[in-house]
Amino acid sequence: MNKLAADSLTQWQASVTKTSVFDGPAQTFLPTGTPDRGLQLRILYSAASTSAGAGSAVWGVKVSEDGGSTWNTIAQTEPLVLGTTVIGGELYLRFSHRPGHYQANTPQYRFSLLSISGTNATVTSTHSSQALEIPLSIWRAIDIWYCVKDDAVAARVGAVIQARLDELKRP
């Protein structure tokens, strides 16, 4: 099995509890952008809830190519539905970025809670997120999985993808 590069397991953001949008600190550990196949960001969350009714939370990755003056969202999760029952889990966010040619500044990346809504919505995100390099074979399987119309086939392909991702997460 291929081992992951040490710098692809960089922690982007320590554990934080948030009730409003949040931008993590700027990171410069990807000076030439992501690997050709992109990276996958692992987002751990816990104690996500609202005090009444429904809400949602969306996380994302932002990049700045001008020394931190302007930030653009390059990837974001689907909204996580929040309710009065406290939930926890993990999300994966695939992203890719190539800086422009003749870049004067090293690109900066940040992990962000892009939106949070609902009555007294709170997310205790253990944003100890890791960027994991995913082999091309898994990206191809994911692309196939999105196109499959047969539920039984989709379930089998999904199980294979999940097993391979679990394998990659092991030290």
C-alpha cells in the first residue's frame, strides 16, 4: 500500500466551538498548490445542534494568491442539517488548486466555517482536519459511483470506495 506523505497530514485547525462563520489561520504549506489529483480534507465535528427548529452548517477551503488581501472559496461541503438532537461525525471535502504563473506571493489556504444557521446553532468542530492525497484509482471509482443509476451497484461501488478510504486513514 502507498504511504501518505507526512506533509499531506497537516492539521489545519485545532478544535473550536463556533456559533457564527469562522476563518481559520492562513496556511502556506502548499506553496505550489495541491498535487495533480487534488487533496481531500477530513472535517471532524461534534456537538452540532440548534436549540429549536432546523439549521445547517457549511465548511470550505479558501485561497488567497495576493498575500491575504483577497480570499476566494475553492471548495465547500454540502450543507450539514442541524436539529435539536446533538450530532457528530466526519465530512470529506475534495479540493484542488494551482496558483497562477509567475506568482509573486505564496498561496495561502484557510479552512472556514462558511455558514451556520438556525436558532442558537452551535458546532463544536474538531477542525483537526487533514489533507489526504487520494490515489487516482479512487477518484475514478468515485466518478463512476456518481454516474451509476442501479442502487445495488452503487452500494457495492460505494462500499469498495469506503473500504479503500478507511485503508488510507490507517497509519
